[in-house]
Amino acid sequence: MNYNSASGRHPAQRNSRKPKPGDGVPGAPGSPFQPQFNPSYPAYPQYGQPGAEIYGQQTAPMHGGGEYMQPMQPMNMGGYPGGTQMNSGFAIPPQMFAQPMVADLAMQYGASMVGAGRQIVDRELEKYVPVSKFKYYFAVDTMYVTKKLRLLFFPFTHSDWSVKYEQGQPVQPRYELNAPDLYIPTMAYVTYVLLAGFVLGFQKRFSPEQLGIQASSALAWSLAEVIIELITLHIMNINTNLTTLDLVAYSGYKYVGMIFAVLLSLIFSSTGYYLGLSYFSLSLAFFLMRTLKCQVLPEGQTQPSHDMYGNPMMGGDEQHLTGNKRRTYILLFVAFVQPVLMWWLSSHLLSAPPPKI
């Protein structure tokens, strides 16, 4: 490569010169490619003028003109005067919940949270109130209620009185006719109180306090009956499969007979009342005797005790007879106390005889 150091310039630099007019270089003076200024078109479109909107959005020109971009939003300067408070939290756009997948996930998560909270509440409530046991006694349907009312009025033709069990637990009342329930006693109790108010009003003896008196007295006598039965079972040391709610259910069936007797008294006066009361007392006593006979476990069913040589010990037969007697006594007490309470709680509702002229 020939390099002339005297010239002081590199060969590549000797060929470079400034463009002259007429060379055809864009931007040179006199070049035909030099852009001409059009005064009719604004170099910088103002907001609101044509050309300043792109897809309906207000835009601002870029430096040099020709292309436009959306104007920059002012920053939130929370620490300076005149600035707004900057939100440092994470904001979820509302459009996200419009997506079907996100909405389904949110609903499933909410349902799982509600289910977990319900389980916690049920577990804490179960410690104080036996909710699961109450659900068993109210597990009825229309067919069960119809058959059970027919059994209460006509128990003499019924043959099988045993209660079926499944995995050590009694079958629900809707599937087992002989199982006790609390639906019929509860509905009968409420109906009895309302019927008592109607009868007193028909006899011109009604007052608002009478409904409270009827409800409280009937409830108090029922609780007293159950408490006496529990104390009797404990004192007499009788082993049974009966629970407290079972006794409440069996003692509540008498309200059905009370309603039946009071309705007959409205039609046939005192004669109809005593006929209805007598018949239902007999049928209820028979029903309770046969039902409780399968629930009360006799003590004397076990084999007589033997000594070390295999000989039966004295007193085994006496213990067997004593257990049967105590079992019979409790059955008779529960069965025949019902007619007395039925008469005591409903006799004052008899229609007063018409005054003699």
C-alpha cells in the first residue's frame, strides 16, 4: 500500500469531500430530493385535531413528526406537593375475573373455604349440642309419618316390633317403622297448643296468656316424666338400649291422642272426649309395651353363675326373676302413666255445657 506521509492524510480520507450543489445527494443545496415544507399541514398536530387521534385515543407527536404515540401519563408523586398518593399494593384488574377459568377457580376456592368453615363450626357445636343425633330423629318422610300414625291408632295387628341396626347404629326412621322419631311428637305438641287456643276461643275463654300457659305446662310435665323415668332406670339398675331422646320421643306420642280426644269433644261433647281418650290410651299403652319390650334389656337373660367346680350357685334363679320383675315394672310405669297425663293436660278443654234457660 502506498502511503504518502507528507500529505498527512490517509488514502481513504483523500477521497472524501463535502457534497456540492447539483450532486444529487439528498439534503444538499439544489438537490431534487430536498423535502419541501408544506405550510398547509401542521408540523405538530394539536390535541383534538384530525391526525392527532389513533383508534380513538388522544396522541402526541414524536420528535421529528410523522409518527404519533400515546401521551405519557403523569407519574404519581406521593412525596411532593401536588402529587397524589402512590398505591404500593398489588391491584388485580377486574377484567381477570371475567375469564371463565379464573371465575371457576375462584368459585371452587370460595366453596372449599366455606366447607372448611362449616366443618369447624359443626365440630365445635357438636361438643355442646348433639346435632347429628337430632338429625337422626328427624330423618322422616311422608310415607313414614302416615304409617307411624296408623301404627299408633291400630297397633294390635302389628307383628314385628324389633328395631333394625346397621353397623352398630339404628336405621333411620324413614327406613324403619319401629324406630322412634321426634318429628311426630314435635308437630303434635305444636298442634295441641294451637288447638287448645282455638277451643278456648270457641268457648269465650281465650286470652293471650293462655297459649303460654298451655305450652309451658305441657312441656314441663313431659320433661318431668322423662326425668322420673331416667331416675327410675338408674335406681333399679336396668340395662337398656334407650337414650334420653328415645324417652322424649315415646313420651311425645301422647299428644296425638290428646288432639284426637279434643277434636271429638268438639263434635260429641264430653262423651266423644272420653271415648277417644279411652281408645287411644289403650292403643298407646299396647304400643309402648311391645316397643319397649324389645328395647329394655333384661338383667336375668344371662346364664346363672357357677362355682369353680361347674355347679350352679344358689340365687341364680332369684336374680333372673328379680330382673324380669324390675323390667316389667318399668314397662308398666311408662305405658300407664301416659293416659293419666293425657287426661290431666286436656280435660280442662272440654266444651262447657250450654247454660240452662
